[in-house]
Amino acid sequence: MITFTKELWRYYAGISVLTVLASLTTVVVPLLSGWAIEEIRKGAAASIKHVIILALLLFIMDVLGNILNNINGYYGDQLSAKLNKLLAVRYFEHLLDLPQKFFDTELTGKLTNRLNRSVMQISNFVQAMTNNFMQFIFSTIFALVIVAFYSWPVALMLLSLYPLYIWLTIKSSDTWQSYQKDKNEQYDIANGRFTESIAQVKVIKSFIQEKHELGFFTRHTDKAVQINVPQSKYWHKRDVRRRLLLNVIFLAVYSYIFVTAVHGSISPGVAVALILYAQQIRIPIFTISFLVDSTQRAMADSKDYFDIMSIEPEIADHDGSEPIKLAGTEIVFKDVSFGYDDKHMVLNGLDFTVSQGTKVALVGESGEGKTTITNLLMRLYEPQQGTITIGGTDINTVTQKSLRQQIGVVFQDPALFSGTIRENIAYSNQSASEAEVIAAAKAANAHEFISEFEKSYDTQIGERGLKLSGGQKQRIAIARALLKDAPILILDEATSSLDSRSEVMVQEALERLMHGRTTIIIAHRLSTIQSVDQIITISQGRVDEVGSPHELAKTKGIYAQLLSLQNREPTEKTREQLKEFEIAG
Ligand code: ADP
Ligand code: MG
């Protein structure tokens, strides 16, 4: 399971000791009561002093118990808060380490929902265990020993309860767990969609699908509620049986105590003490079912959590990986074949070279694998076959972090975080100085519009702040990439979602960004491509043609076709064809 930190163990041990002390205060109560009754029975010969002392002792036990329990509660709260933190931080840390592939198939909402549920149940469980388990063991043993001292048949009867009761509880656990699993599945689906809906609420509104989304959510939560009916019925039916068994055994216990007391084999004081102990033992027995209940709840509800925690990152650093030492930035793909799954290959023996300091455009129809090539270069995925080298070094032999440090990326969707503009620009380099941030913004054509905001670089953007236009966001993303100052640059349709006016500003910024860097451009406009050093056209997962724009314009290849399409009067058809290449007509 989870390995606790030393600090948590200290709390755990402290709580256990305190619980034992606290249960000591309750466990002596029947004994004191029995003595009091013995004294009272002496009638006129009874000592008032004695009974008062016994009353005072009972009082002291109560007060001690009260104080100890509250100190214990305090440590319990601390333990639970620290445990929550530990579980959540470990989960987040682990998630961040998982490969891109994992996130391709998981809904965000599901991931967060699992965390919340698991953390809650695990900490409930630990709290239940710390508060009850030691107390249960201790007070049970203590009570049984005393009972055995006075009457071993009663002790034996009480002892027989435990294995029977535990066995019955555990027997019903499997069925309960399988219900719980089904229930959790429904909750995960519902909450996954919930988070997705909130994130894309604009789409819902524009298609007027509020009802549909609410319906989806209600349907799945309803299913969970429906599963709850047989689950709870099952559990409580079993509980009635379990308790019936307990009731029958207690019938025997009480009868035995009463009859032996009437016979005079035990004194009334002992009889009272035995009855009180028998009753005290009932409580820990119920605790068993509570403990089993919370154990199975924790097991069922944290299963997904531990499933995720046990996923080994597929694309980890290989043994002996070292930080990359750049001998140059020439990028070579050699016989690279790759598919996101083994059935559908996207790239089939791809070969190409991007010389140091040059700009290379990838051209190919939508879905041909241009973005995939950049994913492989960043090692977000690993090719099934072939090698990728940078400056002669195989990227499989270096650490992922050092590799990604060398590559700046501007995506089609700028994806900024909520926070200030400054924080977003400095995202790639958290220790950047004010001057560096401003210089990057200036080079990205962003300084001007940022300065017009009242709070300038401290303006909050994103969820809780100012909304920026697509072009403004993109220029901040470029400033972010500039500040990273990586020798290799990937521009994946960085201008495709922009209107032509902001595109000019962004284009200028991109030119500055590309200066002196080895750049792979996936362009949205032919005009952008015309100024690159080389064009690589991709078709069916292979390189189709390589050459300068000038050279390729003369062949009959993809680029030449695109050029001629663009030079013709734009018609519906030519536009369609250009669109296939994700190029605006
Ligand atoms: P391009 O950028 O050239 O338009 P992509 O590289 O995005 O193309 O996609 C190439 C192919 O890989 C497409 O068929 C696409 O459906 C598939 N693909 C892209 N991303 C994933 C992914 N994360 N998981 C599975 N398949 C993917
Ligand atoms: Mg793409």
C-alpha cells in the first residue's frame, strides 16, 4: 500500500498509546462498580468512606477519559490532514510523471474524482483504525481476562463470538465490494463528463445541449443510486443475521450469569461486574463490523487510486541516461516507424534531416502525422522502430527533462495558465528577471498591448482574469518560448487560429523567435512556407519530397500542386483541396 512517512508513524504510534490509556479508563468501570455493590450489600456495616472513594475513582476515570480522548482527537485530526496531503501530493507527482499516452485516454474529471474519493476513504480508514483498532484489541483482552478470572464459561461464550462474527462479516464483503465497484464506475463517468462540460461550456451553450449534458449526468448518478438499493439491502440483511447471532449468545451469557448468581456461586457484585463487562464487549464487537465496513469501503474506493499509482511510466528515462550534451542541433530521423497503437501505423520508415540553424517546413495532408513527428522529437512517445538523433546523440539515451529543455514549442492553441501575464511569460524560466520578461514580450510584439492594460504585466488572465484575444494569447506564448531560449524550435500551426491582422504581428514575432534556431514549422499558410530553407512533404507516413521551395515548385509533387492551387482563382474546390493540407486559401 502506501508507505507512510516517519512523521505519520509518530502520530500513529502516539494515537495508539493514547487510545490504550483512554480505554483503560473505561475498562475499570465495571470492576469499580462491582466493588461498590459489594460494599453496599454489607448494609449497616458498609463504609461510607469506601463508597465515596469508589465514586471519586469513577469520577477521575471519567475525567481522564474525557481529556485523553480529546487529546487523541486532536492528533487524529492532524494525522488525517497530513495523510490527505501525502496521498494527494504523491498522486499528482505520479500523474505528472506518466506519459502523454496515459492522458490521451483518461478524462480529467475521472482522475480528480478518483483522487477525492480515495483520499477521503483512505484517511477515514486510517482514522477508524487508529481510533478503534488498538482500543478494540486492548479493551477486549482486558475485559475477557477479568471475566475469565470470575467465570471462565462466560469468558468462553463471549470469546466464541469473535470468530463467528468476523467470519460472517467478511463473508458478505465480496458482494458488497462488487456493488461498490459498479457504483464508483458510474460516479466516475458522471463526474468525468461534468468536468469536461464545465471546461467546454461554450460548446454546450452554442449547441443548446444543456439538457443533454444534465441528462447524461443525472442518468449515471441515478444508476449509482439504483445500485445503492440492493447494496444497502444486502448489507443490512446480513447485519440483522450477524446481530441475531450475537443476541442469542448474549441470551446464554445473561441466563448463565443470572442462574449462577441465584445459586450463589457468584456474588451479586461479581454478577453486576460480569454483566457490565459483557455489555462493554458488545461495543468492540460492533466496532468489528464498522472496521470491516470501512476497510472494504477503503479497499473498493481506493482501488482506482492504487491502480493508477502502480502504472509504471512507459516512457521513462532509460538506464544510464544522462543529460544531453549538445554537440549541435542537427535533427535526424532515421527509418522511424510509429503508431499510437500497434495496429495503425502513422509513420512508416520516415527518413529526414534538419540541418543545424535551418528552417524546415513539414507539409502533408491533415492526419498524415506532422504533429506526431514533433511529439516523437520531444519524446512524448517512443517510435516502434528507428532512431531520432539531435547533434548525433540518440534522444533515447538522454534524460527527458534535458531533451525537452532544448526544444521550444509554440502550439496552435496557446494554452496559458490562469495567473498574471508575467507568470505566464516566465513559465519557461521561473527565475527570469523583469528585464528579460519585458525583452521577450517586446520581441514577441506583445509589450505594447500588455502596457495598455491598467496593471500591465501584473494583469490576471485566464479563468479568473482578463480574457485575451487569440492573437494576444499567441504572442504571450511566443514570448514564453523566446524566454526559454532553446536552440530547437517547433511551430505547430502557430498562426492557424488567428485573423489576418494579428497574424502579421504574430508572424513578425515568430520570425524573431526562429532567428538562429533549428526550426521545424508546420505551417498554415503557403506564404510562411515560401521563406523556409527546406520543405519536406509527407505522404503515407513517408517522406515524399525534400527540397527548397524553389526546387519543389518545379516538380509535380505535393508542394507544386498546392502552389498551383493557390495561384488559381480560388474556387470552392481549390479551397477544399487546400484545406486537406491544413492550408488557408
Ligand atoms: P497532423 O498533425 O499531420 O494533422 P497528427 O500527427 O496529429 O496529424 O495525427 C496523425 C494520425 O495519428 C492521425 O490519424 C490521428 O488520428 C492519429 N493520432 C494523433 N494523435 C493521436 C493520439 N494521441 N492517439 C492516437 N492516435 C492519434
Ligand atoms: Mg497537427
